[in-house]
Amino acid sequence: MVVPTRTKINLGFGLALTFLAVISVFTYRESLRSIEAVRWVNHTHETLEQLTTVLSLVLEEETARRGWGNL
């Protein structure tokens, strides 16, 4: 069976478009996952920063209650 050249070109073009569409979908999904991961990293840094501030304030209060802050 002989397949016309035009059909071969159309099949090749369709196959290339299909591959591009599949790759685009996977890339989009991975981009969303990456963005979500960055959000969680930022949230973790903010939380650690707030905890450091709270710890510092607690230590200052404890020192003041012991009378060391009045020296």
C-alpha cells in the first residue's frame, strides 16, 4: 500500500502537534507544583521569623522579671 506524500506530511505534523500539546500540559502542571512549593517555602520562612521574634520577646520578658534588665 502506497501512502501519498501529503498524508505522510499531515500525519507527521499532527504527531508533532500532539507531542507539543502533551509536553505543554506536563510543563504547566509542573509549573503549578513549583509555584505551590515556593509558597510553602516562603510560609515556612515567615513562620520561623515570627517564632524567632516571639522567642526573643519571651526571653526579654523573662530577663526583665528577674531584674537583670534594671542594671
